Amino acid sequence: MAADCDIGLIGLAVMGENLALNIESRGYRVAVFNRTTSVVDNFIEGRAKGKNFVGCHSVEELVENLAAPRKVMLMVKAGKPVDAVIEQVLPLLSKGDVIIDGGNSYYVDTERRTKEVEAKGLLYVGTGVSGGEEGALLGPSMMPGGSPDAWPLVKPIFQAIAAKVGPNNDIPCAEWVGPRGAGHYVKMVHNGIEYGDMQLICEAYFVMKHVLGLSNEELYEVFDEWDRGDLDSYLIEITRDIFSVKDPDTGGYLVDVVLDKAGAKGTGKWMSQLALDLGVPSTLVTEAVYARALSAMKESRERASKVLTGPKPKFDGDRKAFIDETRQALYASKICSYAQGFVQMAAAAEEHDWPLNFGDIALLWRGGCIIRARFLDRIKEAFDAEPQLENLLLAPYFHEAVDKAQPAWRRVVCAAIESGIPVPAFAAALSYYDGYRQARLPANLLQAQRDYFGAHTYERTDKPGTFHSDWLRMRKEPK
């Protein structure tokens, strides 16, 4: 048996299968294995027929077919299945071989696995892979972290299969992120920002549909125009397309018969939970997660809609102007969402001693992934100009863009509230902006309350130190 395969891939669900085809299409020989071996046979006789693959019926057979240093990529469900496969593979590999986890693993698991695999003399890579089925096949965004010595071994393959950007379409969206769990953490933040982007777009749609009464045909035109401006992105593009799709069963628009009950796979929730742990205000992703949770309460909402009342949407202004104001509100909110994501990554980098390069991360997301957008070039430029940038809102381009959008942003949020249209992400973004730009917030009163009831102490603005007051004794008696 010739040990001449460049990489082995375990897990032939749709993402794994497409990724394997992508790797092979770049000139690599790929060994594949799936726990259900009939899946391997069907793949080899189907989409892989006549291509440079070796189908394997065991992990042992897969490893035997690999050239040294051996590289084994796992495309299996996150959690215990990853640990189970690692346990199978480890005894079969040698010092210097590489195990790659390409799933949506929790970064803490990747931190642990990197240490465990390195302790055995092997190398480990935990890489985020974004772009869905199409990205896996044609060019994903890849966010690898783990053992730094593994990067030179996997870099040629990763950068060959990744999406390409730049003036000459030659900059790969695959670059080393950092040690241990850094890659999977960055992928988690990517997914959290994706949650926020999608929620913001949905709120823009809902406002225009119910406040202005736009038809699907009109919404198609609006999103088509937006996709040719600053909001140019994959999510705006597919949103535009959705409004053109007819339902073969009813003849009406398909989007109107899709149940308004959203699911989630957990990465947005992880980001929100970890933001709380770090003490950073990632409010956009949190509101987006809660919006999905509220949508899942479909039956309860149906009952509540028969009892609870609110204003009826009405609009008597300039419709075209309001559409543009909604665009500006969406763009300003999007800036706040990304600002929060990068602040959280900076806090995590400090917490875990990860040397993250935020300009490079923005470039990784420029192509292949779900949040790919023209806008990301501006983020790359901002961090190139100021690598230690504290917050994207402080970069000249972004604070000027938000300042310009402020009046429209506020009008749209007010119009939505007056019309009874929920815009939790728009409002959270605006509140974050207003809170961040204030030199003084009402937390002075909050600290006074805490000291009054619990002697938690407080600091003062006029002198250093920690203080406690007997508020009860010092209070003025009511008349």
C-alpha cells in the first residue's frame, strides 16, 4: 500500500465531502473515511469517481495511506465525537504528525486538546471553517489556531483551498490566528457577528414591510440597490434574492410562508456568555440570540397577539427618504456590532495570551465566509493604521460614518417604537453608541445604591481610594 496521500479526512457529511473535493481539486491526493463505510463507497463511486481519492474502511487504513508528516482532518460533530476520533487516531500517528479539527468546536475544548496532543509529541490545529456548503467546495474562510509548528505543514493546503481576495484575487482567506483555541474563538466571534448581521437585516426588512408597507418586489429593489453601496455583502445579496423566489405550491412568495421560528446552533450563545465572563458589552449578539429565543415561542406569541395591544404602524412622510434612513441605521448598527466583536476578541486575547492580529482577522472574513463584505476592507485599514486601536468607533472612517448616520438612525428607531415594531438590535446598537460616547454614566447612582444596601464601597471623582458612607444615617428625613 503506497503511503502517498497528502491529507486524510474523517467525516463525509456535506461539509466534509465538499471540503475533500475542494482539497483534491487543488492537486492533492486525499484519503477519506466515514464511520458508516457505505458513505465512503457511495462517495468514491459518485462525486469522487475518477478523482485522486483513496476510500478507506477504517481509521487504520486511512493513516496507512498518508505520507509523512501525516495530516488527519476531522470533520465530525463538535463535542464528544471529536474526542472519540482523536482517541482512535492518536495511537496510530507518530511524532510531528498533525490532527486538524475543522468543526465548530468550543474554544476551551481546543485549548485542552492542543495541550493533550502536544504532550504526546504530535501537533494540533483547531480551525474555524466558514462559508457553508458552497464555501467548503469553492473556497471557505479558514481561521486556524493550535500548535504553531503545525502551521507550516498545513499552510499550503489551507491557503490553496481558501477563498481569495485582493485586487489580483490572490490573497487567501486563511492565515494563522494564534495558539491553542484562538482559531475557534475567532470563528465563534465570526458566528456571533453573523447572528447580529442577520438580525439587523431582519429588523430593516420588518420596519420597511410594516411601517412603509413595501411589497416583496419593492424590497428586492431596495436590497439590490443596497448591495451596490457600502452594505455590499453576501448577506445583503442573498436577502435580495430571497424576495424574488416564488413558492411552487401557492404561487406566492416563498418568504411569506416560511414559519417565523428561528433555530440556533449555539455559537452566538457562547459568544454572549463569554462576553459576560470577560465583562465586555457584546449587546448586539446577545439581543440577536434573544430575538431567536423569542421567535421560538411561536405558539405563546400567537396567544399573546390576541390579548396584548399596541399602536398600528403608520407613516405619512417621504417613503424614499425613510428607506435611505433605514439603510443608514443598518450601516451604523453594523459598525457597532463589529466594534463589539473586536473588543471582545481583544479582551479574550489579553485573557489567554493570544497575539491576535485584528487586521489579518478582518481580511480572513473578506471572502468565503457568511459575513464577507466590502465593509471589512475598512476594518483592515483601521487596524493597519492603528494596530492597538481600542474600538473601531474611534477610527476616523467609522466615527465619521456613524456621526453622519446618527440623525437617520435615531429617526428609524423612533419610528419603529412609535409603530410598535420590535427593533432590539437597532436599539441595542444605538444605546451602546450613546453609552460609549458618554464620559459620565448613571453608574454613580448605582454604586451609591450598592453601598447603601450592601456596604460594597465606592470610589470618588475628586480623590483616590475606596470609601463607604452611612447613607441611612446621613439621609435627609422626608418632610
